[in-house]
Amino acid sequence: MLAASRKWRGEGLALGLVPTMGALHAGHLSLVEQACRENSRVIVSIFVNPIQFGPGEDFERYPRDPERDGELLRTAGVHAVYRPSLAVMYPPGSTTRIHVAGVSEGLEGAARPVHFDGVATVVAKLLSAVEPDRAYFGQKDAQQVAVVKRLVRDLDLPVEIRVCPTVRESDGLALSSRNAYLKPDERRAAVCLSSALRQAAVAYAEGERDPERLRQTLRTRLEIEPLAHVEYAEVVDPRSFTPPGSLAVLAVRVGGTRLIDNHDLSKPFST
């Protein structure tokens, strides 16, 4: 357990954890803001986790800006930043991985086979190191949220998982560290994700419940964008990530950048 965590828990202070991979943006800071409202002390972890990246993915070029991250967190009033080294997180000979069956295996799990084992393993290690009362995750990574909730439930981990709304640009694009990869024409094209979700939410509000028609609404909007290649566009249950349900989930490559987004169609879409 971290020394700061041990001290604060010994003083009876409520402790919040915001796990991140750095390259912080307003979405991360919204998690920090909520954590600061709900806890006496807040720790933000920054660790680009290699085991959640598959072969050929962007681990080496994933955005990193530790100085800017530190300044943003100081301004936000964070009480401590945990930056574990690779050797601390995965000592030589480390082979244990956590697999959360079922919810981790479709959609993102099928597209990125090692991803959620890496996520579950690093989250478990961070929760063990910090022992927070609450941990904060963004709704943009909806399947990750479902995996983490199942992990915590199945292993009886004494932490509350708090899920914060997706933060969007004024044109609807969900904030993501990977948005930095987009060229100007790709950035304009990327709005197709939020536009598709908005159109599906309108159809749902007008009474459409047929899963195939809702999927087709998503795909029709995405496929008119020449720079977009749809990996999946589905409507699922947010707990199991299987149909039927009301959560629309997307993975789309815009140019060379893979973007994900989601929206609960039972709610109005707004930026």
C-alpha cells in the first residue's frame, strides 16, 4: 500500500483514485473534479500499461506529456500522483493476468484480444496499491467500465466504482488522448461517430426498438463518411455487452486512428 494512502486511511479520510494513462484532457479532469468533490484526498495514477496493448497497436507512440499532466493535476488540487515504474507494476518473471469472462469477450474484447486482461490486471494492481474508497472511470470506455465493475463484484473488492459522463467537444466528438493523432480532415470526419449516436437516439425516442433497425441507423450515418471504416456498431445491454439493450456502442477507424464512442439511447443525446 502506498505510504500516502496508509497515512490518510489511518486518519479516517475518504480516498478517491482516478486511474489514467496520462496525456490528460478535460475528460480526465472531469473525473478528478468529481473525485475531489466526493473525497477528502484524491490520488491520480499515471501509467501507460503495456499489457493492454496488442501487437501492432500504439503503445510506443501513445501520447505522453508528464510535465503538462503534472501542472494540470496541481491546478486541479490533486493530493498525490502515483507514477509507478514498469518494474514496480510487472517485476521480472511476472506472469499473472486477470481474465473477466463473458463481458470482456465481445466487441472490444474480440477486436483487441489481450486488451481487457491487461485492463483488469492493472486496475486490480492499482486498487491494491492505493486501497481507495472510490475509483473513477469515464463512460466513454463503457465496456471497460463493465469489466471493472464485474472484476470488483466477483473479487469482493472493497471499492465503489464511480462512472462519470463522457466529455465532448462542442461538435460532439468524445474527448480522447488518441484524438491527437487525427489530421485536420480526419478530425472533421470523426464527428460521424457522435452524429450516428444522435440519430439513433432520435429514432429510439420516436419509438424504434428493433435492434437491427437501430444498428442500421448507426451504420448508415457512419458509412457515408469516406474516411471512416466501421469495425462495429451495435446496441447492447450495458452490463453484459450482449444484445438486446439500449446502449449503442461504436468502434470506427478514421484514417489511421481507431475511435470508440457510446450512448444510452434511452436518454437524449447532448454535448
